[in-house]
Amino acid sequence: MSGWRNATHRERCPICDKPDWCSVSDDGAACVCMRVEGDRQVKNGGWLHRLKDRPDASVLCRLKRIDRRPPMVDIPRAYAALRRRWEWRLADGVAMSLGVSPESVERLSPGYCDFDRAVAYPMRSGFGTVIGIRFRDNEGNKWSVKGSRNGLFFDTATERAEKAVIVEGPTDTIAALTLGLCAIGRPSCKGCHDHVATLLMRWRTRIVTIIADNDPYRETENSGRVFNPGLDGAKALADSIRIQSRIVVLPAKDIRAWVAGGATRDAFDTLEKNSKSHH
């Protein structure tokens, strides 16, 4: 399989004639241009161009190997390119497959990758800057753009929220938004404590409800301690943010499955009211 080399000032991209951000295959048969759209879009947000039929391809594609490290991706620009591919009809399809509202899908400002037929959800810092991109295809496969940092999923139109709900992942965030909750999604049940604390401070949030996935299994640490990833991750977050909080475990695998099964806002409010505050 052919490898890929980065464009440089000496050997520019054969499509846009720029010295950076693009790459060309070692055999000179193809180029991924980050600026000029082609027939197919690849995972890093660029477009694949076939060069084998170009008469100058053999000259333009002799890129020197100067660095074997993977190229750093300009995440905000890659997201902007993916966002331009988004259409409203895609929100309808995502909503139908997940059992949520299309309006809630739109509130995360997703993008779309034609090449992988996957939705691209931006991961943001607590200040709202896009620092990563999480993909999810129709089969439920998930991955991130190389160079992404873990961040949060939330509606950037929100300016203030006295109460907020914290869930796991973009689709759970969409499900919570469908119930009319002010939702923040973490990429997993662990981490992003600083980003969460920053966002809650910006929103002037006073009360937080952390939804722990109803995990059907337990894990064992090297020390022999048995723990529940979802519940223990929720407790660690509650200890970190130092805001009045409560932890809710739903009667379903996660909030997305619960909402798809017909859950209502009244049902959630009842569970929240009956849960104990975390100290």
C-alpha cells in the first residue's frame, strides 16, 4: 500500500499549489487537497483527487520524505469544511435513526463526511473553541480525526443556564436536548473536568445533574478493586466541579435509548427529584 507525504515549499500540492496542509501518495497516483473540493472527502476533512491521468503528475508528486510523524491537522478548518457539507435532510435522517428531534441534532452544529458517510460532531473547549472532531457513521462506528483533543458537545447558542445536565457522547447530548434539557456531553465517562468547570462557570450554572450510563458490567483494576465505569466516572466529575450536583442512573442503558423508548420530560424530572445530592 502506498504511503503519503506532506506538501512542502519545494514540492507544492499539485491541486491548489500550496506548500502546506495537503499530501500526496508516494506513487503519485492521488492527492488529498484540503482546499479544493473533489469527488470524495476523507476523514481529515480534505478531498481525494486522482492524479494518474495528469501528464505532470510524475513531476509534481515527488515529495521528499522529511518527517515521518503524522501531519498535524488544522482542526477548526477541517471542521469548517465538514460543516459546509451539512444539509437539513441529514438532520432528519439522524433524528429518525436515533429516535430524537432533528432540531436537537442541528443544535450541535454537525458536519458531514461524504467519503465515510459519517456525521462529524465538533468537540469544544469550555470556551467554545473547536478542538476535536468525532465521527459517527450509520452503523454506529465512532472515531476521531487525528490530532483531535477531547472536548465537549453542547449548544453554543446557550449563554446562561442555572441548571445543566451532563451526559456521555454527542448522541446522548442530542437526546437530552430533545427532552428540553440544557445538556453538556463528554466524549466518555472520564475526563474533561476542566472543560466542564469552565463551561459551567461561563453559564453561571448553580445545579448540575450527571447522568451515569446504566452499565451492565463491572471492571476490575489491577489492585483488585471492582468499579462501575459510568457511576464512578460521574462521581469523579461531581467531586471535581464543586457545584451542587446529583447523579441519576436511568432505567435504560443510556439517555438516548431511554428517549427512543418513549421517555418524557416529566419522567426525567421525577427521577431527578428523587435522586440524592452528591457531596
